[in-house]
Amino acid sequence: MPKLKLPKPPVPPNLQPLPPRPGTANGGDGPLDKAKEAGATVVDWVDERTSLSGGARWMMFRKVPKGTNWFYTLGSATMFAFLSQAVTGVFLAMYYDPSPTNAYESTRFITNEVFLGEFVRGMHKWGSSVMVILVFLHMARTFFFGAYKYPRELNWIIGVVLLILTMVMSFTGYLLPFDQRSYWATIVGVNINGTGPLVGPFLSDFLRAGPEFGATTLSRFYAIHMLLVPGLIAALIGLHLYLVAKLGTTAPPWMKAESDPELREEQK
């Protein structure tokens, strides 16, 4: 008895292979396609061993409330300003000498001799002011939109700490050129901190690295500005973004919640 050959089941449209794109050799085996396939293979190899794709999807693909506008980009703009400060600060640190005798000369060398040194230093100098302004604007948006309320109180506290650290980073970086203006302005600022209750005198001694301005004061400011504060800011930004992704963002205060007519009829 001859065997009956059953027809193959139809393949769903979403599983059918795509037709070759025009302009590709051998139906999609061109150099660009091979490069994309190699990149996807590397990504799959890393993801198989780290499982980072799940965390990335959880972080990036989330619900956004209705009425979201450009005010919600202030936080991202602040983070971009911090990254710009970190990158330009690394390049400046390659030429800067944090010693009282060579600090000013190294700053002058960066500005006048290094390739694009004046541009990078200008980005770092004015970027600090831009970052402070963006932090205030972001916190103002959070306050007026009521995003500091339950369950986001911890994120608001982290934002306040980030504001303080941003001001500390601006203050400690002001002394680094070590010219007459930055030197005397820092002395005034440290003396103002010393008038604070209880911890004021201890804070001034910590910043000066002693009872008076000395050779180690500049090194102390440089270490705080370059190592301590950026590390704390980076860690708190990571925690801040985690809470934003976990708790979500709030809708603008002028957006009212849509009521379900079926629930309204059941309440009647």
C-alpha cells in the first residue's frame, strides 16, 4: 500500500523568512549584513552570561503618564551635564598639577598651549554653572508637580543630597585655578562655613586640611572635587534612576484621572 504524503503545515506569516533586500549580494550576505549578524552574536554571547537584557528592558520600557512634556527632560539634562563635567574633568586632570607652585601655571598651559584646551576648560567651567541651574530647575519641577509625595519621598531626599553635592563640587572646583580671585573667594567661603553651628569649625578645618590655608589645602580640595564628590554623585544618580524606574513618574497636576463609567454606575 503506497504511503500517503501529507502536505506541510502552513508557516505563520511572522515566522516566514524576509525576502532579500535589493542591493544585497546573495540575498542578504553582504558585508553590512555580516557585520550586523556578528554584532548580534556578540550581544547574545554577553547577554547569555550576564542577563543584562532583562534589566535594560525593565529600565527603558516602562509606562509614561499621559501629559508628559519637555519639563520631564530636566532630570536627563542634568545627568548629561554631569557626564559632560566628568569627561572634560578627566581630560583636564591629565595636565593639571594640584600643587600651590604649579597649579596656576598648569591651568595657563591648558588654556594657551594644549590642543583644544581652552575649549575643554570652557566646557568644564560653564558646564558647572549649567549643571547647578538644571538641578534647581529639575527640583522645582518635582516640587510644583507634587512628585515628592508618597511613595517618592526617598527619591526627593536623594535629590536634595545631590543638590548639596553639586554645590560642594562647584565650591571645591573654584579654587583649582589657584589665582588671586579663586584663592580669596575660597577663604571667604570657608570662613562662612566656619560660622555654622556645631559642625562649622570642624568643617572649616577639614576643608583647609588644618587651622589655616596651607600647602595641603589645594590637594584636599582637588581630592574632594575629583574623587569623593563625583563618586557619591554617580552612586546616588544610579539609585535615583532605579527608584524612578521602579515607582514611575507622576502625571502633570493639570491632568485629571479618567473615570470609568461602568464603575460609576456600580457605585450608584
